[in-house]
Amino acid sequence: MSASFRLRLIVPLLLGGMAVASSLLFMSLYLRQEMALVRTQTAESLEVQTFVLRNSLSDLAARGDWELAERRFMEAALDPRVEAMVLVDPEDKVRFSTERQWIGSPAEALEGFRDAKVSPAPTDPGRLHPVADTRLIGAFPIDLGVGSGSLRAQHRGRLFVAYDLSLTFAQARHQMRIQAAWIVGLWLLAAVLLFLLLDALITRKVDRLLHTMGLIEGGDLKARSGLEGGDELSRLGGAFDQLLDQIAANQTELRESREFLDAILENLPIILFVKDARDLRYVRLNKAGEELLGRPREEMIGKSDSDFFPPDQAAFFGAKDRAVLAEKRLLDIPLERIQTRSRGERLLHTRKIPLLDAQGTPRYLLGIAEDITDRRRAESERARLQAQLQQTQKMESLGSLAGGVAHDMNNVLGAILGLASAHGEHQPPGSPTRRAFETIIKAAERGGKMVKSLLSFARQNPAEEQELDMNTILREETSLLERTTLAKVRLEMTLDPALRPIRGDASALSHALMNLCVNAVDAMPDRGTLTLRTRNLDSGWIEIEVGDTGCGMPEDVLKKALDPFFTTKPAGKGTGLGLSMVYSTVNAHHGQMEIQSEPGLGTRVSLRFPAAEPSRNETGALPEGGTGPSQALSVLLVDDDDLVRASTQALLESLGHAALAAPSGEAALAELESGARPDLVILDMNMPGLSGAGTLPRLRALRPEVPILLATGQVDQAALALIEAYPRVTLLAKPFDRNDLLRHLHDL
């Protein structure tokens, strides 16, 4: 054997031996590194797999789908690396287990799992921990209920998992040995060239893997090795790429879930904010909070309440926040005032909730606030309107009571007036008896006017259009008030004696003037002058002026003076309906109303109405020398009041007429059905049982031609409707005297 041959032989052998030795050393290090990498990647993969299983079970439990949750649990348990798996619910009972005998006995299941598989359980929940070389264990907290924050924490269970990786590691080591033997064999067969070729191939793939890992460490989670083939490095690169794909998919799902949750929180119509538990600085604020506070969230994040709100409000918020964190429970604050930048002070209903970590320590404070300012204002306005409605109802009740009293007084006054006028006519003129009866008649007529004023004030006498002298109405109203309201002020009346009449409703106009006078007196608590003036205008209108020297009204109050329920008087002193009703009355009479007022200079209200030409004999006075019908009449008198029947019957008899009295509508109809044929019927409007409105149609059916005087002290719409509906029906206002009755008899 030549030296060159030996050299050629020794050198390759030496090189081959060195290559083999270096290959063995390299492969040993490679195998150790790859095994460590396999162990790390396997642990990470299993940890991710366990997290995915935990999240899946938590979502299914939240939906209440325990059957699908158990199926998912058992599918995961089929993994050959799973040595044991147990799901413990919040009541420390085993819900699912790979060992059926552990289910149903919580303490035995947990201890049995620990003794047989884990022993002891790890203290760091939520991670896998190595036990020996080939075993991983972990205890993962899992939410098994609905809600969020502390509400979900009340439904937290545990997922215990034990993985046996001996088979995985054995397979990996086996593959590594095969690869090592293959490489050594190739080195021996192919010598240096094959060694260099294999070295180049391995180095390239390792470089690609290392480059990929460097990109991932730099934050590029889209980087992939792209290794393909059946060798170990290619499969390792493929597994690595698959793991990265799974991580990317999980991150995408997590990002989408977070974006979905963020979209919900962002678009809720209530304010949500989160503060750091350590220094109470804002870490999150939704859009509703931005809109309420008038500040962008970027301006608030990282800052505390003292940077934005007044010191007293900031101190109040901070005290409530610290109380929530200290007590670790929800705090409900029904009313919380907050100063905003663009909307002023607002009222909030706030709930504050501590967000705890796994150890039960508060990490954040969640605030949920609802702006209740408009609702509270609406409730306050509703209460105010309800109080005004109750006051108005009281006034209406008072009016009804006044109407009832006035009706009864009319009957009493009617009896007095009827008898006094009947007997007074038969006394010698100038005699003491005649003068006494005349005094009685005047007193009864004055009482009738007072009753009429009471009815007008109580608004119990609706529209009754007639020709009116406003001077007379003004004198009547001031006469009614002169001993009460007007006693506190000085009255000046300047009434035009040639004032033209108007047509309208005396009761409504009396009430309007009464309201203006009372308002004027109320505006002068320290005395003053009430001025009443009337005058004719060149345009064919008349003007009534009510003025005072009181406090006057500022411009903003004057603009709302005619609004219903608006009043500047204290509670219980006014309804806010006076001026609005005056305006309504003036408008109904086709008139105009003007208010002039300045603070400290008093108020002047001018009412203008179109004048009417005075009609002939408007009062319906009996022509001079008239005595009524020349022949005696047969009169059917229908009234439930004994005094009215007796006085009216005496009055009719004094005039030479025969009277047939009936105490009710039923009795009157019975008389007619029995054959009575009166020349005239005097029918009371208000009677118990069959009233005048109920008697009139049946009476008219029995005697279509007989004239009827409808007697009432309250001329309302019902009475006016009867007059329009039936011919030969005339109103006879109570109380009436001899002349009133003569005038109506003459008109027949």
C-alpha cells in the first residue's frame, strides 16, 4: 500500500472520523436542543390547547349548553397526551372527569385526582407546570356563569389537567436517533462531500427557522419558516408554522371578540368609565361619557377627577370610589351631581363596581352612570302640573258648591220677593205697610244680585249674549269687592256716562273684570291705587282700563303672563289661570287685550270690545200702563220648593189668575193626563226626580200649544238648548217679582 494511497485513505478516514465525531457531538447537542425545543413547544401548544378548551367550556356554560360542553370535554380528553382531566364547578363538585368514579363526590374526586395524578396541585393557576421530565400539570380557573366582573367571579370553577409526554418525547428521541444514524451513515458513505452537503442543508433550514423566530420575537406574527419536506427539520418547521397559525387564529378570534365587546360598550346610551384602582385615574371612557362631559377621552385618560371637576365634586367622587374599593362590593348612588363643560350641572344615577384580580385584589373600578336630569325635571314638572290640576279641581268644586248654594238662595229670595210684591201692590201708596213691603223687595233684589255675582264668579253661568252696560258691570263688581279686597287700596273710577253698550255674556265679563281687579290689588301689598276707566273709541269700539300702582312685571314675566298655569304668586296663592281666562273671554267676545307693565311702575290692562247699537226696549220693560193679559189665566205651577210654590201661587192669584200647583214633574204630567188644560205652565228647571229638562218633552207631547215659562236661577247651556229645541218656551230668571211676571205674561 503506497503512502499516497494510505494518505488518501487515512485522510478521508480521518476526515470521516472527525466528521463522525463532530457529527456525533453536533447531533448530541442538536438532539438536546431539539428535545428542549420540542418540550417547550409541546408545553406551549398544550397550554394554548388547554386555554382554548377552557374558553370553549366557559362559553358553552354561559349559554347553558352543558351537553355540548361535556362532549367537547370528552373530545379533548381523547388526546393521547392527556393523562387525566377534571372540571370542578363553583360548588367544588366534579362536573366532568376522565374517571367516572370521581363524579359526584367533590372531596374524593379532588383528592383522588391529586393523589393519583398531580400531587400536589400547583399554586399558580392558569399555567402548566412540569412534574418530573415527562409530565405537565395545571389548574385553570374557568367561568361557568353569565354576567361580567364580580358577577362572573361568583360562578368560577377550576379545570385540572395532567399531560403525560413520555410517548411524545420517546417518539421525538427515536426520530432524532434515526436522523443521527442517517447522517452518520451518509457521512461514512459519502465522505466529505455528502457531509458538506448535509451540513449545508441543515444549516439553511436551521437558519430559516432561526430567522423566522427572530421575526416573531420582533413582533411579526405573520412570519413563517416555509419549510417543506419529510425530514425532521422540515416537519419541525411545518409544526412550528402550524402552531403559529393556531396562535394567529386565536389572536384573531380574541381581537374580534374584543372589538365586538368594545363596540357594544362604545355605543351604549349610558356612561361607562374605568379607573385604575391604585390612583383612581381614568383608563377608559365610552362615547356617551364624552358627550355628557363635553371632553374628548384623550383629554381624560390618565387623569383623575380633580383635574376636571370642582374640588367638592372631585372629593365626593373620590370618597365613593375608595369606599367601593375598600368594601369590594357594588355601590349604588341614586343621585350624583356632576359639572360638565357644555351642558352645565347634570344629575346622574351611578353604580360603581370593583373589578378584582385572581387573588381578590381590586385592580380597576367600573362606573356605570345614567343621566337622569331630564327625567327628574319631567317628574318635577309632572308634580307641579298635578298640584295645579288639584288646585283647579278645588276651584271647580268650590264653583259647584257656590252654584248649589245660589240655587237654594234663589228659591228663598224668590218666595220673599213674590209674596212681598204680591201683597205690597194691595197696600195704599205711602202707607207704612207699603214702605215695609218695598224695603223687603229691595232687600230681596239686592240678594238676587249678590247671588248672580256669586254665580258669575263661580263660572256657573255660561254664555248668555245680551246687551250690556259695562259701567253697570264695573259698579257691581266693585260693590262685591269693596268690603273685602278693595278695603286695602284706594279706588279711582272714571266711567264715561255715554259709554256705548256691547253684546256679550255678563257673567263671563264680570268674572274677567273680577280677576283683573284681584290681580291688581295683589300687586299692591303695601297699599296703592286701583284705577278703573271706561271710554268710547273713535273706531266704534269701547275701552275698559284696569290699572294699578303695584310692583309691575319684568319683560320675561310679561311675555308669559297669558300662559295657562303660569303664576308668580307663592304656592297656594294662585292657579295661574286668571289672565289666561281673561284673554279667552275677551277673545270670545271678538275683543282685544293689551298689557303694559314695568317693574316698580305698576300694570295697566286695556280691554277693547266692539260696541253695539242699543236695541229698543232691551230690558223688556212692561209698557206704561200695562197690566198683563186682560182675561184670567189658568196656570200650572210646577216647582219642588214649597216656598216658591206658595209665593208664586199667591202672586198669580193677586194678579187675578188661577194657579194649579204641582210639586214635581211627575205630578204635573199626571194633572195633564187627568184632563187639566192650563193656559200657561211655569216649569222649574232643577227638580229632583223628573227635572224640567225631562218633563218638558213629555209635557209638550201632551199639550203642544201651551206656552211654557222655564224658571231657573242658573242660565246654563242645557236651559238655552231647551229654548232653542222647543217653540213657545221662554226663560223666567229666578228670583222674579210681580213686575217680572207681568212682563212675561204680557209677552204672551
